[in-house]
Amino acid sequence: MIKCKNISKSYNGKDILNNISFFINEKDKIGIIGYNGVGKTTLLRIISGEEETDTGEILREENILIGYFKQEFTIHEENYDIESFIKKYIGIDVLEARLHEIENEMGDDQNKIDEYCNIQNEYIRLDGYNISYKLEQVLSGLGLNQEIKSKKIKELSGGEKEKVMLAAVLRKGTDLLILDEPTNNLDLKSIEWLEKYLKEIQCPIMIVSHDRKFLDDVVTKIVEIDYFTRDLIEYPGNYSEYKKFKQQQEESELKRYQEQQEKIGDLKKSINQKKEWAQKGNKQEVPDKDKYTRGYLRNRSQTLASNAKKIENQISQMEIMDRPKIKNKLHIEITNSKKEGNTDIIAKDLVSGYDNGFKTVPINLHIKYGERIVITGDNGSGKSTFLKTLIGEQKQIEGQTYIGNGIKIGYISQDTKEENNESIEEYVKNSLKNQKIDNSSIIYTVLNQFNFDYEERTKKYSILSPGERTRLKLAIFSLEDINTLILDEPTNHLDIKYQIQIMKLVKETKKTILAVIHDMNIASSYCNYIYALKDGKVYYQGSPEEIFTKEKIKNIFDVEADVLIHPKNKKPLIVF
């Protein structure tokens, strides 16, 4: 279906993809994984045709219909209703309009008849006659009810817009689906539906995702972009099978390397011993009259030296293994600030939303210094809107907010995209509010802790992946005197290893944490108090043990789940 041959791509002289070749077959369901910044999104953009390669070629079947869901997207048709927008995205709206025009014009005009037939064939190819019915199925599956479907795009929440965009892509990509982090902002019921949908459809799929369960449930092949070589390595099976194979492979390579090093060490020890014995034999004093002993020692020393030389030649002819490369572990550490002044955050009867659109029910909360609070709920429940209103990023409709005079906030939005052509180093220096930090070595040390090495510091902010931007924001926070972190879906876009590190930071820091998180298991494991929102109001609030019960999960997310006890942290473990 699609053949990629010797693809290479670089930005600002830095290799992103290196001489990549692979096939996409008709039944492939491929999960693409790798560290943030290795080129996963770049690869998807190239395959979709949105970006050109530096070298190599992409061979696609003629007239192939590709649906490409981007990590970051903008819907310009804000005044459209949902169905009208999707028809425009697919290209059906123009065809429908022209078919109606020709129907009123053609009569016995053969040219008009031919044009009508050609347009109709394209309309059929795009499944235009079934669009409303099939679109209804997809929208309902993604949790967009009749009330939402009647709204304009501009009236939707961020999560609802994402569902609309995903629905448009699913309906368009009848030959190939390319999905870049499709579950980032989806609620649980929508993810559950999407998993089933993707398993049942017949067209090939390429998915970039850091959701381990999602990859396990959907894909049949894992493709990893190697951090060091920027080449592709294919593994059969789902993510869990890949992890098992990868671990065995790494352990085997390390063992072979260690065994070879031990062998080389033994050989070098033998060389040194023989050379030492040879030198002692040459230096040993023997009476002039004892010619036999002198000759024996000389011959023995020559033999030992010759044997040492042979062993050195043996080592030189060996194919010496390089030590298996392992990427540096992310070392996130944000210094705990001293509590100064009043550090409470209070919302009293706070109504957030839009004057002529969605509004929350009055919400009350009181966050004290050092608490780890999670706001969770399904899409459209008002989580992000409430967060922005609380910290003054969005105007409140009613109620009051109070931010203590001792609070110093670091805020990371879901949307980290900025039009900024500064290098990473320049961006950090210009973003620092603490002007006392002018020591480049301190900045370099922190950037290295967040896995931005010397070469990466020259990368432009504009070409960073969303995951890299999140890491960079956290690096800046570690240089600032911040005591409160406000995080809107902090694990979105981050690869799996970074997700664990970020949430470990959330758990261990003495700072105040307020985070929007849709992953209930992450919320359960790392936070101590939950606000669960639905339909713009707080349905439940309390500890993870109080909130994450089978009944309450059903009420909030409308999904069936079993609640177990995590064997390590003893927190609720939600299983679907």
C-alpha cells in the first residue's frame, strides 16, 4: 500500500530520521514508539504527505484516502455545526453542492451528464450517501450527544473539539488511518469505544501513543525509532510483548558485552604476566660459566614475549562490542520553596465558562499548601475551563477566587505550542523570571537533568515536540522559586518513562499541586484528593479510596470497571 524507501530528515543540521525504509501493508496495525523528539510525528507527517523528505521517497497507491489525526490542530471553521465541518473536512460538501447544481441544469446535455457521473463516483468513493448515518455512529461512540451535535464548533470544549476532529479523520481515512496521540484528551468511555472501532475496521493503522493499554489492545506490530541511530526497529506483537522482548534483548546484549570484556580482561592480564616474566628472565643474573641456564632463560623469555604478542594480535582481531547504549534517565528535581505568607487557594461559588455557552455550576474548593489535588471527569465537564478561571487565565462569570500572597505559580497548559524561533537555551534564559540566575552552567546542568544535552540546546523551540516542550517548561520551573504547580494533563504527549518520572515528582514534592488528569490510575497513585466533575458540577470529592469505587466511576464516566488494590502502593487500581 505504502512503501517508504531510504527516508532521511533533519532540522537545523540535526538528524531526525536516518535512512528509514519500511512497508505499510493492508492489514497492519502499527504502534510507533520512541523517546520524545526522536521523530515520530515527523514520520507521520511525511507518510501523510504533509511534509517532504530530505532524501528518499514515499510510494503511495493512487487516490489513497488518508485520515491524519494530528497531536496539535486548529479548526478554523468555528461557526460551522459539527456535521457541516466534517463534510467540509472530507470534501463531501463541495461534491454535494455541485451534484445539486447539475441536477437542475443538465437536462439532455451529455457533458453535464458525464460530469455528474464523475462527481457521483467520487461521492460514492467518499461514502457520501452514508455519511450522515455513519457519522452519527462515530459521534455517538465518542460521546457527543444530540445536544452537543447541534452546537457550533466555537461552543465546544477542547476535549469535544478533539472528538469532532477525530470523528472527521475516522470517516476520511478509509484506506489508511494515521493517529498521533488520539487518546490524549479523551475520556474513558470514548477510549473504550475507539479501541473497539480500530480493532474492527479493515484498513491499516499507524498510531503514535504513550498509552500502554491502548497499544496493547489495538496494535499487532510495534515500530521503535531508535534514539541513537534514528532508524526503525520492528517488533511483532503489542506493547507488552515488545517490552518483554526488548528487555530480554537488552539483557542479552549487556551480558555478551560483559562476557567479552571479562575475556579481554583475562587476556590482557595474561599478556602482562608473560611480559613481566619475560623481563624478569632477561634481568636474572647467571654466572658466565653457566651457559646452559643463560640460554634456557633467554629462550624462555623470548617464548613468553612471543606468546604475549600472539595474544595481543588475538585481541586486535576480535570484533569488539560497544557497550550497549542506554539513554540517560530523566532526573527531574524541582527545589522545594519555603512557605512564605498565605499560600491557600480558594474558590467560592466560582462559575467558569462562557457568557453565551457552557457554564459550570458554582464550585467551591480550598487548597492548602503542600496538597496534591486532581480534577478529573469526562470531556466537556469543565475541568480545563475551571483551572484557567481559578488562576486568572480566563475571566470568571460569577463567584470569587483567592490566591494567597505567598503563592508563586508555575502553569502548564494542554496547549504548549508557541510561535517562537529561539533556541532552547535562549528560550530558557528569556523565560526566567528569576533574574538572579545568570549562570549558564546552572542552566546547562538543569537542562541536562531534563535530557536536553549539549547538541539539543541549539534546537529551535518551534520544532520541539509537545512532549519536549512540557519537559522544557518543567526545567524552567526548576530554576524558579515556584511553590505551586498548576498542570493541565501533564502526562499528555510524554513518553512512558517520562510520565512515570513526572508523576513521581508530583508525589514527592512538597509543593502544592493542582492537576487536571483524566487517567484515573495515575490520579489514584500520585495524588491525595480528588474533585470529580460531570456536566459542569462537582459530583464527588474526597480521597482516591472514597472516589474510585465501581459505582462512582460508572456515574462519572459511564463505564463499567472493577476496582482492585494495587499490589505495591495499596491504592485503588481501576481495571476495564
